[in-house]
Amino acid sequence: MDAEQPESLACAAVGNGRNGRIVEAVDVSRRFGEGDAAVDALRDVSVDFERDRFTAIMGPSGSGKSTLLHVLAGLDRPTGGRVLIDGTDITDLDDADLTKLRRDKLGFIFQFFNLLPVLTAEENLVLPLSIAGRKPDKTWLEQLIRTVGLEDRRTHLPSELSGGQQQRVAVARALISRPAVVFADEPTGNLDSKASEDVLRLLRQAVDEFDQTVVMVTHAPEAAAYADRLLTLRDGEIVSDAAPGSTDDVIELLKQLG
């Protein structure tokens, strides 16, 4: 990230999860299909995520990592077990209440930036607040724009931005409402190495300086090395839960797990 981009902030960004837990999964299962065609993407997974930490989730294709993220974030419903976000059991919420919780409590970053092409960078950034009928805190907005290094791009349309710039808009958009937790699904999967590094440093900074909680699915050992914690899944179950260490350490762990 360019030298002028980091901006030190001290903002309370999380709720009061029980015992420091902001997200909890209790015996979570997710089955797709029925009968002989049924596939168990998650098998009785129990795991919790402490606030103010950066967790990476890895695993081979079909391991259940993206399914786990989507269930934790309320984008998909488990077929068994419970999910709690900031102390609220979201498992039985109706669609309206679940939508409200996602809007008020969660931030999302996806591989494909999901910016609206007719809106400027700044308009995309504040879109979650606009949808909720809320006005952004101007000080926080300006600090976010400086942090992601887009002061001279705020009025540009997505088509006028590079992929890395678009993803930096998406990161700022995820943070604008000061959510309880940010879920990131392969946030560097569509970026070159330099842009990937910029985005990962922003996520690391969000945890260290903004008191944010980040849960990220990734296939890249280089990305996982930015996290405080690495969960590894295989066949719908967690098979490793440890500090990731360096990129080489992550690669070695993946080799050991097969």
C-alpha cells in the first residue's frame, strides 16, 4: 500500500459478544440435496470467533470453507445447529429480521467487487448507509477514504478504476457502518499480487487500528499469513485451528493435511 494510505484510527467497531465471542457456530451442519444425492458440506462444526481478530479459513475445493462463511454470515441457513452473531441467534430469524441484522451488524467483501456501475466510488462506499436511510459520519467517511488511498478517485465510476482500487472501495464500504464483523470471501482472488497486498494490509489495519473483526476465506497461503488465526477444513470438518505463521508455514501445514 502506498505510504500515504495508512490512517491511524481508534474506532469502536464491534458489539458485545459473550466472553469476547462475536460469532459462534454450534454443531452446524449444511446438507445439499436429498437421498443418495445428498452432500454434507458441513458436519457438526462448532467454532467461535473472538472480536478484534483476523481469522483466515482455508481448505481444498469442496472442503466446506465457503459454505461455512455463508452460514456464519446469514447468507445461507444451516440444516442443523445454531449460529450466533453478537449474542443474537440468527438461525430462526425470518428473512426480514435476518436482512436487517446483516445490514446493521455485518460488512461483506467478495472476490468480484460488486460495485454498482452507475455510482461513483464514494456513492458505492456509502451505499449500505444509503439503503438504510442513514447519513455517513463525515469524519469517519473522510478517514476511510484517506485510509484506502482514494482521495483523488472518489468521483470516479467503477469502470474508471483499476481492480485494486475497486476492491479498496469494497473494503471501505464494508467498514463504513462500523459492523460487528466483516466477512471476506476470496477478497484477493481477482487481483494481481500488488493489489492483493494492498487489500490484505487494509484488512490487517482494520483489525489492528479500527478494532474490527475479520473472517476471511482464501485459497492463498500469502493471504492467510496476514491473519491471527487459521482454520483449515476438509470434508466439512475443521481439521486444524492454529496461528498461521509465515507463508511458508501455511504451505507446510497444507502439505501435512494433504
